[in-house]
Amino acid sequence: MSLGKLIERLIQLIPVLLGVSLIVFVMMALTPGDPVQIMIGDQAVTPEQEAAMRHDLGLDRPMVERFFVFLGNAVQGDFGQSFYHRRPVFDVIAERLPATIELSLVALIVALVTSIPLGVLAAIRKNSIFDRIATVGSLLGVSLPGFWFGILLLMLFAVHLHILPVSGRIGYSAEIEPITHMLLIDTLLRGRFDAFLDALSHIILPAITLGLPMTAILMRVTRTSMLEVMRQDYVTFAEAKGLSRRRVIFRHALKNALIPTVSVAAIETGSLLGGNMIVETVFGWPGLGRLVVESIFLRNYPLVQAAVLFYAVTYVLLNFLADILYTVLNPRVKL
């Protein structure tokens, strides 16, 4: 990709982010509920004190002015103060972000490791019992609501079998001094294999729940793409040359079949950030998704706006990365 094309793609981010910022700001402003009243709760305060709080939070300004103030500060990397935490929004998000990234990465690995082999096998064994079972399984994976499936896993493995923990990232007895704040990595860096196993046991259920829909979708995409590629002339020619079935599949067919899979995987990886709001809430995972849910109920406008803006940037950049991977997998594709 040329430098000019790269700059052009980056410029296209600007209207997208502006649109997302405006929509989120308006939706939060129109949501019923007053953050000041929520913070006051049952406390007895005078009208003057309430007005002072509203002024301190900037809620006494017109909505249009508040939006442009937020936009101007955001361009400079300042997302304001969290209403609830009374700290910079950036710091609050930075504390929770590693947990969300770790969960999303493990869910992504689970999805890729299971979906691509299953999709390839289903395509090779078309109309077999395995193919039919995989098709039904993919339909169930897409159809099952994340919160319901997560609760089922909790009931089975945590409540009844007592194999895995109910919530959290790590047990109290296995806590360590963080380095990267990603516990699976930090426990290995500290040489605490027992803590690594403890952290792994905590992340298994939320990762499976989060990665299930992505696994189902990628498996179907891989299967369909493989069936299409296997009908191409160059695959038939490779088989006619006497090449082994394994070599034809992995050296010729799979590489081209993965192009649509990469596209869908990039989109679904962005969707992991949105889906983790529900999953993190169900499993008590202390990540950004759970923080956003809590902030919505608290009408914590600055934090919600900054978090959704982060989601939008991540989503667009992942799609941009998918475009670059197109050219790697298929040099004939020009951007």
C-alpha cells in the first residue's frame, strides 16, 4: 500500500469518529436520568449545593456547547473528569483496558483455533455427519444469547461441578504485582505457574462465551469459502498433477479461502469489544465493558463517550488491518 493511500484511509477516519462522537453524545444527553441526582442519592443537599455540583460538572451549559468542549478536549487527548470516580477519564479507562484486551485476545484465539480447522474439515467432508453436526453447531452458536449461554456455563462448571471459579480475574491467594496488567502474561513473567493456572481458570468461561458467536460465524465462512475455492481450475489442475490431497488443501486452497475469513474475523474482532459488555457483567470481569455498563447507569457521560470513541477507533483500525492483510494473502488485490 502506498503512503498516499495510507494517508487517505487515515483521513477517512475523521468523519467516522465525528459521527460516532455526535451520536453517543446526543443519546447520552437524551437518556432519562440526571447524573447529579444519582450522585446525591438520599443525601440532603440545598439547591445551591446542587447548582454548584452541576456547574462543577459542566452540566449547566447548553448541550451544543458541551459537545464542542468535549470534542476540542478530545482532540488534545483530554476526555475530561469521570463524574463518579472524580478522576481523569483516561486514567480510569487505562486501568480497566488490559483486562478487556486480555479477555478479547483469548476469545479471539479460541475462535480462530477452533473455527478454521472445523470449517476446513466440514468443507472437505461435505454432506457427511461431521458436516451436518458442524452446521447445526454453528447455527446454535450464532443463535444463543451470550448472557444466557454464559449463565449456563456458570451453573454447570462453577455452581454444580465446582471446577471453575464464578467471577473475577484471579484468586486472592494468587495475586501478584502486575507488570503488563495482563495476568496470563504477568504470572509467567513472575515465574508463578500456580498463579497462571489460577488466572487461566478464571478466563476460560468468559472467553468461551465471548468467542462462541465468532467461532460459529468464522466456521461457516471458512467452509463456504473452501467449497468455492475447491471448485476452481487451479485446484483441479494441482490435483491432476498428482499432488497429495493435504498439499492441495493447505498450499493452494486454504490460502485463498482465508481471504473472506480475514475480512469477517476483523469485523468480529471489533464486535468482541461490544459483546464483552454483557459477558464481563455476567462473569464479574473487571474490564472496560463492565465499566461502561456501570457508567451508563450512573449517567457518567464523559466516560461513556470516551469508551465508545475508543471502540469506534479500534473497530475502524481492525478493518484497516484486514485490508492490508488482503494484499498479503492475495497480491492481486489492490487497495
